[in-house]
Amino acid sequence: MKSLTIRNLSKTYFDVHAGTNVTAVRDLSLEVPAGEFVSIVGPSGCGKTTLLNMIAGFLPHTGGEILVGGRPVKGPGPDRGVVFQSFALFPWRTVLDNVAFGPKMRGVGRAEREKIAHEYLALVKLSEAAGRYPNELSGGMQQRVGVVRALANEPDVLLMDEPFASVDAQTRMTLQEELTRIWEQKRPTVIFITHDVAEAVFLGNRVVALSKGRVLEEIAVDLPRPRVWDDLIEDDQFKALSARVLQLVRSA
Amino acid sequence: MTTPLLKAWSHYLRLTTRWPSIGTIVPFIPLIVIWWVVTELQVFPRAFLPGPSEVVRSFGSLVYTGVLPDYLQDSIWRLVVGSFWGVALGIPLGVLVGLSQRAHKALWPLLLFFQAIGDIAWLPILVIWFGYGLTTMTVVIVYTVIFPVVLNTVLGVRSIPITMYRAALSLGASRTRMLWEVVLPGALPNIMTGLRNGLGYGWRALIATEIIVGTSGIGFLMFDARRAGSVVEILLGMIILGILWYIVDSWILAPIERATGLRWGLVTK
């Protein structure tokens, strides 16, 4: 696990349809110590997905710098694991091979990487599904695979782009609880993008509200762990924090 | 009145699920019966439209003399050689054009131009260049197979969602690994479609070529029979073409599709 430092980051691109330059992210700075879980919230168009894509190296930034463990980001790499909203599992690989993909790219032998994959699948109770193909799984199961596929590669930073936005509400709560349990166990550095305020507060050590490509405010979430919905849903502190973040997002 | 029919139909459905080969044969039975009745009633002169039994007899004698096995082997071998080169050249070319914007700009107009010329249109010049041999036929088949393979491969490569590439890159895949791990499997369902079309066109082009320049093969058999006025052998040739294509499709292409695109959920039934 490593820290993530973002300094004076900006992203300007030329919008062909509008015929003008658009600034998606401007002068954004953020410090994420190793092992912290940071939720980033904001309305659509606030630049949160652009920010994540720049950290992942999918999009170049036009100003400032992004450092992972002190080293500048230049393009995508296995030091930053990504969990996609659309899952992005390889349909032509079994669940086991999907999870073993990262280790395979690192040159880990078959027996060893399958052992790793089995361990991670057990973590999300999907050992039974190892031999199946992604399209045979429900959305919730697919995203569990997506999460452990990224984790099995032991990235320095885990980037999650609205990962639970496309599953139903009940499954989402289960996935949130599983993710927080895994985080409590493994303590990865996580950047979690969402537009769901309750989700941001439930998962994060800190919630960063974005607006128009800038950090609007950072709010520390010192709720006790382990966190489960049964405890938090009626918890006053949780409710107060959520209300606060919601207010910020709505004012953004 | 309708219930016994429905019952029979549901029986038939169950039977064909258990033995799919029955489902292949049964639809032909009424066709053969009609054919038989028409010829028995002498609606047309026998020499114009021979019956099923004569075609079967002719099949027997052509197999016995060894003509049919030899011709069949020649035709299939030509198709195999031509298809092999068509696929071996078509897939890499399709991947290149699908991945590289520059290659696309440079090659796409050429591809469309040459696709339009059509396979048999090349025969006159090919015969002058290569004579009446395997080379001429191979070129025609390669030419026919390659376009559907290239065009569908390009389509397949371009239809791979960008998140697939991103996922592979952020899991540490190099550009070369990406080709094997993402590009080819992702494009495979389309490549199969291209192959299916290509082989279908290739098979037809082969028969046409054999009719025009052949000295052996199923196409030649049919054309030769016309010269001899033997409608039986023409009909036999046509039936063999249909059966062979059916075999290629159901024994080779369909199983590959079942094991890949369908299994992966990339193609819907």
C-alpha cells in the first residue's frame, strides 16, 4: 500500500461539439496517506470520473502532478488497480482466470496464480463460481469478481469508479458491507468515486466533495469500525454526516 | 382434430432434442417424397428430371468407379488450402486495420475497391497468369474468403469496449499480451461470422471456378455431366454441395461458436 498525492492537477480539453476549451478539473490537490479509504462525491459533471481516469492513467492530465508512492503517474499500470462501473470482466475468461489475470501478467506460474485467485474468491464467497463465465453470474457477483480481480494484483492504490451504481439496492448494501470488511482486513489505499452520499460516508475515512473540478470540502468520517448497515442506518452521527455531505453536494 | 397433431409435434420436438440428427433429416423427407411422386407421375420427361432412386444409383456407381471420391477430395483440398491462406492473411490484416487509425486510412479504400471486383471477375487474368491449376483456384478462393474475414475482424476489433483495454492495462498487460488476451478473443465472434460468410462464398466461388477452369472437382463433375447430358449427375452434384456445406457448418463452425461467443455471452442465440 502506498500513498497518493495530487498536486495542482488540471485537465482541459477541446470540446468538438461546443467548439471551446472545457476545464474538467482545475488546480485540484489531494493527499491520501497509505491505507486510507477516501470517498469522492459530487454531482455529475463535477469531474470525479475524469479525476479517476487521470489517476488510473487512462487520460493524460494537462497540468500539475499525480504521485503514487512518490512516483509520477505516466499512463496505466498495475500499481493502480481499477474497479469499473461496468465491471469490465473479460467475458472469454472464467471467473478464476479473470482474478488470476493480474498475477499472470506479472509472470506468476499457473499453480501459484490459481491459488491466489482461489483465496481472493473465497474472500467474497465465490469459490463455487470459479469455473463459470462472467455472463453466467448476476451483476452483484460480477462486481465481486471485479473487486477481487483488482485486489489479487496487489495494487498500491485501488481506484473504484461508481462500482456499485449498476446493481440493485439490496445487493448494493451487501457489496458495501463486504467492501468495508475487506478494507478493514487488508487496509488498501482506496479512492472511491460515487454520487451516492450514504455510500460515501458508510465506506470512507474521509469524504471529499467535488464541484466544478475543484475540491469543495473534505469531511473526516470517524465512525467506528467494523461498519454494518444495521448499526449505522439509525446512527445519529452517520445521519448528521450524511446530511452534511448531501447539503454540500446539493449546493455544488 | 388439432390435439393429435399437437401431440405428435411435441413428441417430435422431444425426439429431436434427444437425437438432433433426426431433426436434420426429417425436414427433407417431404421434399424427397414430392420429388419422387413428381418423377413417378412423369410430370416431366425422365431425362429432364430423374428420380431419387436414379440419383442414388448414380452416386453408387460414381463412388464405385472412384470418380466421386477423387473429385470430392480435390474440391475439399482446394477449399482447405484457399481458406487457410484467406484466414491466415485476413485476420492479421483485419486486426491491423481495426487497431491502427493509419492503417485504416491507408487500406480501407483499397479493401472496398478490390472487394467490389468480385472473385470470378479475376478468372480471365488469373488463367493467363497461372494457367488452369491449383494456383488459379487458390487465388480465387483466398480472394473470396479474405474480404469477409478482414471486414468482420475490423468490426470485431472496433466493437471491443474501451474498458476491456483499460482493465487489461491496469492489470499489467503489455501491448503484445493485449493482442492475445483482449483483441483476438474480443473480436472472435465477429471473426467467426466473417469465416462463416467467407467459407460460404469461397465454396460457391470454388464450384464456379471448377466449372470454368476445372479439370476435376464437384463443379467440374456437374459441368462435365451437362456436356454428356446426364441430369442425374448434375442433381447429384447439387445435393453433394448442400450436404457438404451442412457438414462444414454443423461439425466445424457451429461447435466453435458454441464453445466461444455463445458460451461467453457475446453472441445471443
